[in-house]
Amino acid sequence: MTRLHNFGAGPGVLPLEVIKACKKNLEELGSSGLGLMETSHRSPVFQAIVDEADARLRRLLGIPDDYSVLFLQGGASLQFHMSALNLLDRGEHAEIIVTGTWSQKAYSEIDKLGEVRAIWDGAQEGFTRVPDHSEYSVSEDAAYIHYTSNNTIYGTQFHEMPDSRGRPMVVDASSDITGARLDVSAHDVVYAGAQKNLGPSGVTVVILSPWALEKGREGLPSMLDYKVHESKGSLFNTPNTYGIFVLKEVLGWIERGGGVQTAIDRNAAKASLLYGHLDSSDFWAPRALKSSRSVMNATWRISDHGLEAAFLEGAEERGLMGLKGHRSVGGIRASMYNALELSSVEALVAWMTEFESMHS
Ligand SMILES: Cc1ncc(COP(=O)(O)O)c(C=O)c1O
């Protein structure tokens, strides 16, 4: 079997050695005599998997000891709502930096529960950048501020964390967790769907500061209550056992490869190769402003938009998959998550070079 180059935005590329470990453990988890998906979440063997996933994530991200780590379901989309449900009391308001579709969605989910104010909104500029500190102000009485660290659809990324002026901070880190710098101790909630840099879809990592855990309102539905999940060690109900196993394996792969800093360096090398090529000629039109460009998701147009379909078709013929831009913005997008090899970006750049010479 030939594995193709996977530039998909998520579910995204996984390391081959992780896939091999899944395959082996599907039939028999370790030497337990039972397959991975047949193993009880209450068994000691599965508890060891949860504990190891937790320990690896804590080591990789430098999570403070008094923070909680949860493995939940419902995707990052549930966290738009669940974080507000837990953190926003009656009469309080949240503030949000709107840098793309995912923060717009977070805005509207918070808005259903209470008051939310956009303190910066890039919609008018077509979400081509993220703001710098001087462009927004945070109210002294904001319950918390929310931002999206990497905008998967528009291809922008915060290279410096927003300044919350001391207010609690919530980040949706779905598309750059473990692939970019993240100071967990500066945040109160970090959440991320796993299906880009951490594993498969169906498991969501939620990291909570002691403040965020305590803030939880009384009487919430159990499944939406951080305290309930924390008190049960993410095993309040049947979790995505398979997803947590894969997550543990992906985290092990990152650790063996040298940790988050090595992943960041590898991602920088891939991004610099691709953006360097995009900047080399007017044939290509990168979408994001240079200072805000995402290392994880590069987005661009071909200046002659009419050539894009042929570019994408030719890409697939060469095994370069998942390059079509998000349906809401069109164009081209290359997602370069941790597990994408530099050789995949080299193959993409080779096709771009060939395509450009055919059409100029
Ligand atoms: C930054 C970001 N936030 C949230 C989501 C939604 O995630 P989910 O599908 O896990 O709910 C995505 C999905 O691509 C995303 O990229």
C-alpha cells in the first residue's frame, strides 16, 4: 500500500508508527487477551492508558500540577458552549477576539448562554490577520477572554499570546496544540479536538486551571459539568477508549521525537519551504498577512483563480491529497500538522513549480 501525502485539515495525518500500534492493539491490547475496542473503560489496563495519556500531555505541555486534564467527547464545538456554561455566571460577560469561523462559532454559542462582547473582529478584513495587543482592550470586569490560537480555515495564527490584562483566558487550541508554543499556565481553559495534532476525532482534550474548575456553576447537567468529569478522572461515562489510546500513542511519538520544541522546529521548516515558494512569484497569492501566517494551515489562491481546479486535480494525480480550501473560502489550503513529513511539502512544492511553468 502506498500512503499518499495527507494535507487534510482534520482528521489529519497520523504517524505511521502510531497506526501500526493501533492495528496491533486492536486485535489484542498489550497481552491482555482482549482487543483494544473490547476492553472495559473500568479495567486496570485501560486506567493505565488514561494515566499515561495524562502524564505524557502534562510533560509535553508543561501543565502545572494543580491543573486538571480531561479527555471528553463532543469535539471543540461542545467546548464553545461548555466552557461558557461552566465559567459565566449570571450578570457576567465574556470577551472574545474574533479571528475566523471558529471564533465566530464560539461567539454565537456563548451568546446563547449569556453576554459576550467581541473586542476585536477581523471579518471586515476577510480574516487575513490576528490583532496585536494595541488593537483591543479587555474590560476589568470581563469574566474571561476567549481566542482561537490557530485559525484552521483562514490560515492565521497568534504567534504571541493575546494580552488578557490579567483576566482569565480561554483558548481553542484545536489546530496547533503540541505544534506551537503554548504557555498553559497563562490560561484557565485550553481545549482542543484531537483530530489534527493529537489523534483521531471523537476525543477532546480540556485543560483547566484550579480557578476554572472551581468556577463551575452548581446544578449543571452532569455531562456538561467540568467538576463531574474531573472528579471521575474522565471516566464519568464511557469515554472514547479507542481515541484515548491513539492520543496516548501520538503523545508518545511526539516525546520520542524530541518533544514540542522539536515539533515546532520541524513545523517551521515545512512552513518556511512552502511560504518561501508562495512568495517567490505573483502566480501565487497567499491569503494571510505575513505576520499572522499559520505554520499549521497555509491558505492561498492562484492569482488566476480559474487554474485552481486543474491544480487540485493534478495534485491528486500525484498523491497530494486534501489541498482544497475550506468550502466557505475556496482556494487552496495545505495543513501541515506535526505528523506531516517535510518530504510531503517538498512534493507539493515540486508540483507547484511544475504547474507554474506549465501556465506562465
Ligand atoms: C480551531 C478549531 N476549533 C474548533 C473546531 C471544531 O472542532 P470539532 O469538529 O472537534 O467540534 C475546529 C475544526 O476544524 C477547529 O479547527
